[in-house]
Amino acid sequence: MGGHGALVCALRNPEKFKSCSAFAPICNPSNCPWGKKAFAGYLGGEGSAYDATELKKIYSGPSRKVLIDQGDQDQFLKEQLLPMNFVSVKNDLVAVEYREHVGYDHSYWFIQTFINDHLKFHASHF
């Protein structure tokens, strides 16, 4: 599914998820080249209903926490992922912990290094 899918599922289905985490997710596909192409092709004008940043703007469910880990050397960070678009949206119901890690890219090693933190994060919400 990927990080963006996790964010969207959690924000669209708050009754099913108590927490959400993602590694280097595409956070605002309506505003990045990959997302614009995919959303136009698959969703037409309905893209904002499946864009995590847009969903955070209108979220009105129970309070939720989100953990996002991102490598600062990720080759997709500036053009495609746009995590700061998601982080900068003000919504008191969605608390985001954003951690940018120096020297990490978009690889398996990045995920391997921080997966334990994500498991602990989710365990703390039960």
C-alpha cells in the first residue's frame, strides 16, 4: 500500500485505526508530478478525496496521532513526497510527529533502521 495509502486509510476510516505511521510517504499527490498523473487518470476530479494533505484539512474524527519518518537524502523528497505540506496543515485532531533523518534515502536500510520505533508507536495506542 505504501505510506500515502496508510495516511489516507487512517484519515478516511478513523473508527478502524487508532494510530498511523509511514515511511517517506507521498503526502500531497494532488501537487506532485506522480500524483497529478495518477489521480487524473484514475480519479478524475475526485483526487482531493484521496489526498492525505487535503483529508487532514477537513478531518473531524477522533483525535489521532501520526508518525512520519523521512530521510533527508531521499531522491524523491523535494519533488514528489512533499511531507511539509501535510505537516504544515493545522488540525488539532491530527497530531503529527515528523522525523527527518540525516543521511538516509528512500531505501530498505532506512526502513530497517526505524521500523522498531513504528512498532512501539502503534503498541502505545492500545
